[in-house]
Amino acid sequence: MPTILTDSNSYEEYKITSDWLQAHTKVRPVVAIVCGSGLGGLAKMIEDPVILKYKDIPNFPQSTVHGHTGQLVFGTLQGKQCVCMQGRFHLYEGYSVQKITLPIRVFKLMGVQTLILTNAAGGLSPGYRVGDFMVIKDHINIPGIAGNNPLVGPNDERFGIRFPCMSDAYDSKLRQLAHEVGEELGFSDFLKEGVYFVVGGPSFETIAECRMLHSMGADAVGMSTVHEVIVARHCGMRCFALSLISNQAVMDYTSLEKANHEEVLETGQRRAAKMEQLVSTMVSRLE
């Protein structure tokens, strides 16, 4: 039985998990990919895969959300050794923010240098359509502003400094690469760039909340990604994040539309192949 990690995570506990993973695969990943709801198909592109279930990994939490398989896939993607998370963890599942970001620190100890994240998000910008891709250029972290930040607590200098800068959280060169690849693939019409607003969930936002988020400068809203990016940047990793606009946030009281998770998964299935093509091509060109 895997051991259970308490909220008081220590370097030694992360090391136990890292050592266990390295004992179960010869892959030494330099790229980690985190798959959002309905977007786990990227893992199927990995060559010579080694699959490890979350339930078997020491200290790992478990995925409880439909559309999140709950396993790590190690192997080679476009010539790069990588690990893919099929299923992530969320605050609304009842985990602490430190617990849901545990895999990122484990990946750091394994040698990961670049973190690529995908998610399904609700579109707030009136120019966005369901099925659009949004390259995240910045975020607004309401849970973090309220004190629920994954870096709260004692700082371990072996991972990073006490007060990491977040003005460059999303790597500008990786964002530029995404647009170059998107143009080559003919994706320019639905490849956008904008600001991601993270909320705690699991309830979808009210109309008044959606209006407020958009007025604050957000183009899309979701329930993940930001916490992982903060920890990755604290660890010195480069980050790239991509949202699939899986539903349009309801902004009008006369609208009969209602946000639902089934629409999120359906949009993911419809657009997954193009997102996989974009991300895999980007991986092939990483330095």
C-alpha cells in the first residue's frame, strides 16, 4: 500500500516519491505535460510508454473527476523524454493546495525543466468561441490572493526562493513558439492569447461573477493550472499553458444556456486531436 502524505510536505517525502518512480522507469523526463478534462489523449502519442497508476505511487493523491484517468505515462514524445499526467488534482476535491501540486515538485526532483499544462475553461471574452484555444499569458489567482497559495508555509531553498516573481510565469518564448506552430498548422483562426482566472469550484460561476471576472481583465475562467504553475516557477521550470474554451460563460440573464461538465468533455473530444498536434509539435522544437 502506498504511504499517505500529510499536508506538512517535506523534501524527504517528495524524494521518496521521486525515488520510487525512478525505480519503476528508466525514463528521465525533461518535459512534463499535465492533461486537463477530456484532454488525456496526448499520452497516447508517447512511444514506449510506462504507465504507473496514481493509486500505486507513494504519497500521490487520487483523481476523482470524470475525464481524468489517474495515471502517469512515461516515455518519449517527439524525441524528448517526458512524463504525462492523465488527470490532475483540484481544490474542490478536498485536497490542500500543497497536496494538489505535489507532482510538480516530484517532477523537479526527476529532472523536468519544462512544464506544459492544458485545461478546459469557460470563455469570458466576447471574441471567444467554444472550441478556441487560448495561450495563457497571465493569470489572476483569487484563491492565492485570499491566502490559499501553494507556497504558504516554511520555504525549502532546495526548491526555490521565498518570494518568487510571477510577472514572467508563462514563458514568452514558448508562447511565441505556440503561435508560430499554430500558424503553420492552420490554427490561427481559433488560437487566441489571454488571461486565465482561477476559481475554487466545483460550482460553475454565477452570471454576476462572470461579469465581474471579465471586468477585472480575465478572458477565461477555470479551476486548475495556476497552482501548478506557481510551484513550477518556484522550482525554476519554464511553463506553458493552453486552455480549450469548452463552454461560453453565461453573461446574460435572459440566456437559457447552462454550464455543465458534459459540454466540457464533449468539446475536449472534438478538439483533442488538434490540441495534441499543437503540443506535440511544440515539444519537437523545444531546445
